[in-house]
Amino acid sequence: PGERLGWDQEELLKINGWAMEARVYAEDADRGFLPSVGRVVRYREPPSTVGPCSVRVDAGIDEGSEISVYYDPMISKLISHGSSREEAAAGLVGALDRYVVKGVTHNIPFLRRLASHPAFLEGATTTAFIEEHFPEGHVPEVQPAQVKQLVATLAMLQWREAVTRHADPSALQGGLQRVFTIDGEDYQCNIFPLVPVTSAEETFHAPLEVVLGEEGSFFVSPDPLDDESDDYAPEVLGMEIDGEETSISKVMDVQPRGYTIVVQGQEFQVGVNSVEAAAVAHVMPQLSGESQQGVLLSPMPGALISIEVEEGQAVAAGDDLAVVEAMKMRNVLKATHDCVVKALKAEPGAILARDQVIMELE
């Protein structure tokens, strides 16, 4: 016989709170959960505690890892433990808000929306949950609370950039004027510091008043989140808006006149202009992408196994055109309408990128 265990049966059967696990995958929830491949150029796990909850991450990758077409695209298992189901769910949401992955498309935004959904929090989950609660897809309509948080985030970012770049930060005591473009709508904002402006170092984290004209004003103060937050992921911004519970935004990318920001599990492309630039923005020419009509695109990164047609061949709607394999799954691409194969743009055996042209149709 082996050695006796250090616990008896009664001790092993004790229940200690609740735990929830979310599986983080390199996949695109907005495209039928198709896998994503590429190099993980930025990877920061959430801290080990979020509020009263403990957090564990069992990861299979690290920064610089390559997610290929040959293996399962799971990134990690994220576990939150709390004293109750509600607490564990809140910890999971907080951990997902603090989780940073760049370089591949992943399901963190979807998991965040799922973990905060009222039906999930009530425990009303079935295998038909996605079809029942996300019938129009996984990106919900923009909510007023999201717009307010985005404006607060942009105000903080613009203030910090201004005091850092200005030769005399005290000249900013009178505030800033900016126009933020969110979901096609412009919001003209006046941003005022609530403390005397001295040096950039002392006022970088200044609390701010944001005035939105007829829509009123609100106050935003930085929240340091967890002690290690600033070190482990500067993309993660914590803030208190009008003294309410901490909100978290993730700044995933910075463009010349805007940002990519994730708020409440939804990614936004937002624009920033001066008042003068915004006044003439509507007359500036807009670049448009090349039309993708008349082509067959690879819906995911993968290997082109076969092409089922020839140039000049007439095909009917529903006919097989090509087979693409990714993550050990074969996907048959079919014609969506009657057409003629104009030109083949890839050969069997090729490794395709997502949206790469396989053939031209007419």
C-alpha cells in the first residue's frame, strides 16, 4: 500500500467559493469563430488578484510565440475564484479587461461580453446560448455608457499627450479643446484640469472635467487599478467617472489621428481632431478600399488543399470552388452565385492569409 494522504475525505469534500474558467482562443468570434494565426507581438496576463478574486492563467504561449495553422489555437485557460458565483463572474470580467494580446485576432472581447451578459449571470445558459442571445452577431449596438467611457478615455489620453509634449505645461491651465469621432458621431469636448498645472510629471495623472456642450459635463480621475498595472500593461487604463465604480479601457493601437480602444468587450476605432481640423474634415477626400466583389477570398489563414475548378469554367451557385484546411479542419468554399472562373490566383499547397484572393470570378 502507498503512503496515507495528508487529508481525510471530509476535508476534501469542503466547498470553497466559486471558480469560473474562460478559454482564450486565437479565433474571430465575428466571423464564425474562424481560427487566427500569426505572431503574438504583445502578451500581458492579468494580475493574480482582481478585487477580492484570485486569478490564474494556464497559458500555452508567451510574447513572441507563433500560432500556426497546424495546431489548436488555444492561448490559455483563465480562471477566476471568488466567494460566490457573482463575485467569480465579476473577477473574470475584470481579468478579461486587463488581459492584453496583440498580433492575432482573439476571443477576449466576446468572452467579456458573454461573462457580463445578464442571462449568463442568472445561470440561464444552454447550448443554444449564442443563437438565442447573439442572433445578429456578437457586436452589440453602441451604448451611451460606452460613449461616455470612450470620451473619458480620450480626454485622459489627450491630456497626457499635451502635458508631455508642451514646453510649458502651465500654459494648459485653461484646458484643451478636441473633437472626438465615435461610431460616426462627433463630440466636441473641453477638457479642464482640476488641479494647478505645474510640471508634466506632477499633472500627468491629473483629474479632469470634461464638458460636452449641451450634453453636460462629467469628471474623470485615473485609477491605478492593481499595484503592478502600470508596469505590466500600460495599455490598460483604469478610471473613475463621476466617482462611480472603476471603468477599464484598453488602448490597443495608436494612429496619427485616433486610437483603437476596447471598452466593455467591444473594440472601437475612434478619431481625434482639433476643432479647426474637424471643421474641414467633411470636405477632405476619403480613401476607399478596393472592391472585393468578383473574387473568392480565403475566410481564414490556412493551407489551400485543392482547387475544384479551372479557368474559364462556368459554375453554378453551390458548386465547390476550393478546399482550405486550418487547425485540422477542412473548409469547402462554394460559389454564392452563378459565375465564370476568370483567373486562378493561388495554387494547391499554398499557405493562405486571411482574405487572400484565391480566384477571380465574373
